[in-house]
Amino acid sequence: MADALELDALWEDFHRVVNMTSAELAAWLKVRDAAEDTEPLPEEAGSPTGQHVLAILQKRRTDLTEDDLRVMRKVVDTVTEQADLENEPEAEDTRRRHRLMTIGHDPLKP
């Protein structure tokens, strides 16, 4: 398990890059997975990582597991690599935006 300082830093980084609320993320995962002929159950919508991010958003820091910490690190790394946190995103870059939104980061959100 991570030490207290590392956990604090990861918690802060995760909540900085995951800028969608759990309600926004849940709604996005449902919309993203909806198809004309089939729609998954609401609690099964989205990628496994997206579902895990949603679960983490609903937890307290003291309830995190090692698996949660692994996913949090992965999300922070992914968003840091793929999102340009310094500059305004291009609205035309829809595919990248949607990919980031599946893990809880909306680049168009302030």
C-alpha cells in the first residue's frame, strides 16, 4: 500500500485530472455504450476502466484498494500524456475528447 504522502498526492492528482462528476461520467458511459439494437445494463455501461473510475469517485480515500491505486495512477498518466492541460482544446478533436471522457476527463470543461 502507498504511504500517506504518496496516497495524498495520488488522490489530489486523480481528482485534478478526473474533472467529471460521478453522475456526468455515469451518464457519459451509458450514452457511449448505447447502440441501436442493444444497450447494456446501466451498471455495466462503459469500459472496465471507466467503471472502475466511477467506483473510485464514489469512495472515500480510506476505502481505496491496491487495484484502485493502480487504476488511479493509470488514469493520471493517461490524461497527463493525452490531454493538453495548458492550452485550450480544439473542439474538432472529438475522438480524443471522447476517449478521455471514458476515464472521467472532459478536456472542454474548465
